[in-house]
Amino acid sequence: CEIPGSGDKVLPLLSRLVPPLKQALMSKDKEVVKGAFRAIQALSNSIKSHLNPHLKLILAPFSKWLNNATTKDLVQSTLHVLEENGHKEAYQQIKKKIPTYTSICG
């Protein structure tokens, strides 16, 4: 879900938002992790490719959750949102961290 005009408000705070998102992805609490994935999707929808420079910081924990039956679909959909919004650059970063990822953009 995207709130009109939210991207302009989020961009100045982006570098302060990424570390807590990464921490949430490393949590052992699956509900916290699921919330982090949903937040990353919303953030990506809001700021599009502006998230690309920060992807290497948040993609590392994705693999762990990709292999978990309860979070796999959410991880896949988050990766798809990141690729859709971040285009080729996002795809390349995703592929470096998750070699088994298959592009949705063909």
C-alpha cells in the first residue's frame, strides 16, 4: 500500500530506517520478521529505486527466511516487490545474495 507523497517524507530518513529493519529481519520472532518484510514492501513501493543502495544491508537475512515454510511466500513477494520497484539494479543485488532467485521481469 502506498500513501501519496510518502516517498518525499521517507527519503531523508531512509538511512535511519534501514538498520532497524535489518535488526528485525534477524529476530527469532517470526511475527517481527513478517512485519519487517511487510515494512520493506511498503518502503519499496513508496521510494522505488531509492532503496537500491541499501539492499545489500537488508538482503543478507532473506536467505534464512526463504527456507522457512511459514515465511517463504512473504520473502518471495518481498523480493518481487524490490525487483519491480528497483529494476535491473535491484535484481542484480538480489541475485548476488540469493543465487536461486528467479526474476519476475522476464
